Amino acid sequence: MFNISDDDINLLEREMSLQFDSSRREALKNFIDVQACPGGGKTTLIAAKLILLAKKWNSPYKGICVISHTNVAKDEIISRLEKHEHGRTILSYPHFIGTIQEFINRYLAIPYCRQNNISVNQVDDEVCTKILSFHITRGTTAYLNRRYAQISDLQYKFINNKLILNVPGFTRKSESSSYTNLVNAKKALIDKGLFFYREMFEFACANMYENAGTALSIRKRFPIVFIDEMQDTYKYQD
């Protein structure tokens, strides 16, 4: 693990025209959980820690992974790093800065889809729901309304170590026209390479279950990980 000294922090203070108190220095020196209220300087602290690490980083193939919950947080971190010579080195390979969705897509879900000959052209809930609506009949719409079911729930789920298609309004396979219509609508979506955001997490689960070395490979690729806005993540993201 990298050793960050008071001298390293003193130099960074001069470079960035900042001053870190004792608690912030403790956070810069160690890898700990940091809790701070909005406006408490958390993003500045993250950027400072990344710059300190960047100055000591010498691996061409292993990187630092920074995962945020929102694009706003990601962009704010990137903006701080762009202002420092060493900070800019974190913005490219072998490092990663992005949202948890982007991380899941890039390193777990899309590789799994490629492995299984599934094309992924776009991941977007709104687009998927809109196109599905074009493919279902009035009868199917009426059925879903009676069942208080949503077309947006027509997604793949990883349940009992298997990927299964969740067909809203049905608990099992059916010979009904509505069930057939929904399955065909999903097939049309897959043929276009369109998937829901949540499905990427399901593909990621399938990847980790079916490929035992996946988690180990990612740990080797990113020996240091920062998770920003952890308190805002959903259970399935955790």
C-alpha cells in the first residue's frame, strides 16, 4: 500500500492552495470510511487523495477505481483532477472514474453479453419502455392494467443462479396471447440490442456466478477502490 506522509500533504497544500486539518490529514493518509455533510469538502478530499496516489503510481496495467453514484459527482471529481498535472493522469487507462452503472456495464455486464453473443447497443429505461409499448397489443395492455403490472418490468432477472425473463402479470409460462405477445416484444427489443439499466446488474451477477475468476481479475486490475456517495446506492447496487 502507498505511504502518504505529512510532507506529501504539505506539498499538495501549496500546489492547490488548500489547507487540511488533522481529521482530513488522517483521511488522506489512510483508507477509511469518510462521512461528511453536503458542502463539507468531501470531493476536494477525494481529489486530493487521488492526486497524492497518482504521484506515487507506477503500474502501467493496474489502476485506481473511483465509483460514484451520480454523473454529477463523477463530473465534479474529474473537474478537480483536470486542474492538476498528476490528477490528469488518473483520467485515463489504467484508471477508471465513473458511475456504478458505467462500471457494471464496462467490466461485468457487456463482457458477459459478448461472451454469450448478445449485442448491447443501448442501455436506457425510457427507450426500452417506449419501444416495448409499440409492440404490445391493446389486449395485452388491458391485461397488464387488470393485473396492475408494468411493461417496464419485462426484464431479465438472475434468480436461483439462472437468468430468467420476468414477464409482468404472469407467475409462470402461459399459452395465452398476452404472454406470447410480451415475449415477442422482448425479443424485438433484444434484436435491437436494447436493455434496461437494471438488466445490466443481472448480467453482471450471471457473469460472477458463471465465471469464477471474474471477481479476482477485477481485484487485480484495481487494487485501490474509492466508492463515492455510498449512502445513496440501492440494495441491488450494493
